[in-house]
Amino acid sequence: MSLTTPVSLKMQNITMNITEFPFLATIPPLVLSYCICLAVYRLYLHPLARFPGPRLAAVTYWHDFYYDWFAAGGFGRSSFNIENLHAIYGPIVRITPDEIAFQDPEWYDTLFNSGRRDKSIRNYAAMGSPGSVAQTVDHELHRMRRAPLNPFFSKRSILNLESIVKSKVEQLSQGFDGYLKKRETLNIGNAFTALGVDVICDYAFGQSWGCLQGGDFGSQWKSTLNTLLRAVPILKHVPWLFKYLNVLAETRLTSVNPNMGSYSGFRKHIHAQIRRLISERDQGIYKPNNDSQPRTVFEAVLDSDLPAEEKTIARVADEALVLVIAGGETTAQSLTNLIFHLLANPVSLRLVRSELDVAMPDPNILADWSILERLPYLHASVKETLRISSLITNRPQMVVRDDDLTYGDWQLPAGTTVSMSIPAIHLDPNIFVDPRKFMPSRWLDETAKRLDEYFLPFSRGSRACVGRNLAYCEIYLAAAAILRRFDMELFDTVRERDVDVSRDCLVGMPGYASKGVRIRILGKRV
């Protein structure tokens, strides 16, 4: 029998099926016609048709998809491509069929800090936690969900519970002691992630996860969080994939990627913590507003006036997941970059240490946050690190809800998605002289007040990061303890490879070749 016979039979069957169901033959031309009509509409008839930008970006979201998936440099390059588009087309560019990107720092507050703004659902599905405040699309729902969190993350509340952060910083310091005794190099990113995760979990659940107690600072958590963040450029274009990953068994995920298996366990652990809090609340193990027992973030949520559907395990677990990731990784990277820049700039390091030596004459007694944040050069160094790092690379995307917006001669109809890059503002040479240079002194001269208008590490307005006060508290206390107590030097760390952001993974990350910021601990300071 001829080898071509089966193929011939299959072709005959296909022909017969088309003959029996003639409408099948019309599907390809109908799909093609639809695509052509859609392209023509988006190019010539769409309300945004006259805005400048690449023609392909106006026609399809695949343009944005390409730069996040396939462009040179690896996943997460779309945000950097948008900067190139602004250089070509100017301050206002159509970057997708329904999104306009701005590059005008003077207009940031107009876009994001005035009127009612919904978040764009396309970009905020990337973390797979739609119940969280950070990923809530609707303006009113966001305000309702955030209300119970605001008091707990106020500066006053953080000061009242500063002892939690201090206790974790002391554990961090003990871990540094261990590396000094072993004479081993330390990846400080692992150490600071352990600090961030333990602090936010104690603050949120009343139970630490013990990352600081392991000899390797719970390095598996760092790997797990990094794996999750690296997937964001993929997941924001195919958010349904997150739902699929969430329902897979932990063992099956582990066979694909050990870190994704750990992420599955991570989600299960968070759900277990929420169930524990709900159970304790129902059994009366803790009493609301009982000052004898410190309240936690999620006890406050469960005791709030939120409706019952906002207190389900799934919804509260979404909130917890984002808090742990944001609290663990963004603060960790900020601390990592601060230590790197100070060790790489001896003059700045000497000035910071001279302040700390006065504020903490006994290195074993950690000064309060309220004292540390008033140290001029330390304060300036923290601000400069947050500016130059610009870790929140994911462009805020808001939907203009109620009224048209006018920008010069351009009018944006209600319903348009608008965005602006915070890193582009922080690295704008028209605002910050020599913007890629670590220069804390820029925050100490007469221009500092003007620069503050463009300082947006936690965004601004109703959508600003809820945990910014806790982040500042951790950064000041941890940096003070480590810099006052230990002499250190960088080990095989290159800024361009290991520190500078080259990928937008919601949080800015260095390239794939990064080895992390590694140090040698040389001795104790007295």
C-alpha cells in the first residue's frame, strides 16, 4: 500500500466534511474580512486614530506583546520601547489600539491624581489577584477596599509597631554575624527579601514565616518571588494562564519549575493563614479593639465595615498575596541598591557612617526610625536610591472615566486608557542633572524642594502604594543597623549587570546575567 494513501483518505474526508457542512468554507474568509475591517477601523475611524504612534501599535496589541516576549534583552522590554517611541513621536504616543502614553512630568497629577480613574484591566490582571487593592479596577471599589488598610499603614501606626520591625532587623544583623564568622560571601538580596517577608507577614498575620532564621536567609523565597515576577511580562498578555497555574497541583508545577511549585505552596500557606485568622475571630480567640493583643492588618480587614463578600478567604488571600510580594521584594531591592551604591561610593558611605556614629554611639542599640529619617545625608541617600532605582517600572494605566481630557491641541475622549512612566520622570535629564549618577547631594541643596515635585517612588494620590511608610521604616532601620555595625566590601558585583534595571517585571529587575549584589563582611565596627 502506498504511504500516501492515508493522507489521501484524510484529504478526501476533509473535502467530504466541507461538502456536507458548506458553512465551514466561509469561516476563513469571514475571519480575514473581520481582521481587515478591524484594522481599517482602528487606523482611520477609531477615536484615537489621529494620535501619533506606530501603525502596527494602532492596529493590534501584538506590538506591545512582541516587545515583552521577543525583543532583544529578554522578557519585559515593552516599557523601554515606549521610551524610544517618545523620542520619535513626542510626548504623546498611541502605544496600543486603546492606550495613549504620555511623557510630560508636569501632567502627572492631572492624569493620575485628579478625578475618578479606573485602572486598566489589561495590565492589572498580571498578578492573578483581582481581589487585592493593588489590582482593583473600579475606582469606588478600590476606595472601599483600601479604607481598612489606610489606618494600619499610617505613619502613626507604623511608629506604634516599630518594635516588630526592630526585632526582625536584629535577626537580620545576627545573620550577618553568621556570615562574618563563616567568612562566606553574602547575596544581600536574599537577606533583605527575608527581612521584608518576615516583617510584612508578622504585621499582616501575626506570625512570621521564619525566613531570617535560616542560614541562607530563606533563599528559596527569593527564587520563588523572582520566578513569579519574571513571569509577569507573559502573564499580563495571557492572564488566563495564571488561573490555570493556580489550579495545578503543587507536584505537577514542581515538575515544570521547582520555584513555581514553591509558589503553589506559598499560595496554600497564605490561604491557611487567612483561614486561621477567620477561625480565631469566629471562636473569639482575639477580641476586636483589645489593646492587650496587637491587632494585625487582616484582623482589621475582618473587623471592618466591608460587606461579607469582601471578607471571603479568596478575596482576603488575594490581598495578602500582593502585600507579601510587594512588601518582600520591592523593599528588599531598595535596600540592596542602597547598600550597593554606598559601598560603590566611598565618600557617600563615609558621610552616612559619620551621621550614624553620632546617632548610634553604641552600635548594639538601634536608633528609632524618627531619629534616623532626620539624618540629612542618610535621608538624601535613601531618596537618591529610590529615584535612581525606579523599581516600579510597570507603567500606571488609568482609564479616563467621566470627562474628556485636553492636552494642548489633543483631546482624549472619556474611556481612553492613559499611562506615564515613573522611571522616565526619575531619569529625566531636564529635571535631574546627570540622572544616572548616584548623587545624594542633589537632595541637600536649594533645588531639593523643586525636585520633590518629581519624586514618585510610591506614586501619588489615591492609588499610591499603601505600604510606603512601612517600607521607609524597614529601609532606615535595616540600613542603619548594617552600615553602623559591619565593615563590608562588594564582591564581583557590576552595576550594569547586577543592579541597573533592564526588564519591566512589574518590579524593575536587572538582566538575566545578574548574579545579585554580593558582599564580603570584613569585620565589626565599634
